[in-house]
Amino acid sequence: MPLSLIKTNSIAAGNITTALIASGNITSALISSLSGLSVANTAITGRISTAQQPIGAVLQVVQTTLDTTYSTATMGSWVSAGLTGTITPTSSTSKILATISGGGYCDRASTQMVLTIYRGATNLYATGYTLCYNSGGAQESAMTFSVLDSPATTSATTYTAYQLMTNSAGTIAFNIPSASGIPRATMTLMEIAA
């Protein structure tokens, strides 16, 4: 009886032989009909096109870095943290997973620093993520966070990290220098098939 589903983790090396494949079921014409694939010594070679990728597949990855510090004394308004990345989705149904990794600094007690990610002029997480807050004095902190976005476009799309000072006036800084120098903040943009 022919199988309708084969799970790759249940196939031991060398267990599928030409004798186990029904005559005429898999032909060169069938394999060649899969866009971009070819038959070479009974092995399938080539690359599966973006349109044929399954839901959840990572279609492309773009990463940008920031090696400078962005500080602000502006209270209560979102201000660019200097970290920006641009990706051009291959499909308007794709999702973009935007991830920021970086450090922050609050210069005095009760000053709070919050981060978010914007797509163009749209804040993707309105309340943001608290990066640092200390009731006892200055504080440095590190954070990684992600936002899953649905830009619904195939045009170049720009994402930017923004910072917000709340709670008490002072100075906040994204990508603050340490004893070993300025760290490297990163933004990673992953296009996910949907």
C-alpha cells in the first residue's frame, strides 16, 4: 500500500531504494515541474522558490548595527534611538519579525527609559518595553525584544528603534558606552512566509 505521508525523522539513511518506489510514480518530468529544481544522479538540486515556501519559513534576514550612543533629555515624547533597518518583503502577505538588542542608561533615580519599534510613522508597540528604571540612582540595562508586524506591502519598509523618557526628568541614552567601549546594538528583520 503506498504511503501518503513520510516524515523525514522516521527514515533511516539508505532505507528508501528504487525498488521501494513504485515504477513510474516519480519521473524526471515531475521533478522538473517543481520550479527551479532539476534531476542530477537521482538527487534533487536547486532552490525552492519563495512562492513555494511553507507558512512560517524565513524568506530573508536583514541585520543592521549601531555603534554610537543616542541620548535625550526630552521628557514624554518618543525620540529616535538611532537604530534603523530596511527590508523589502517579497510578498504582501508576509510577516516581519523585528528584533532589537541593545543597552540603555537612566542617569538618575526615578527616570524610566522605554523602547519601541516604529514602522515608518507607526508605533508597533504603543506602551513600549521598559529598558531601565531605578528608584535608587543611575542604572544601565540590556534588553532584547521583538515585534511581529504585518506591513502588507512589497515596497521597502523601514523600522526604527525609538526611546521615551518617563516618570522623572533626567537623561536617557540608548547604546551607552561601557568600560570596554561602545557596545553594538543590533536590529534584525526577518521576513516570515504567511
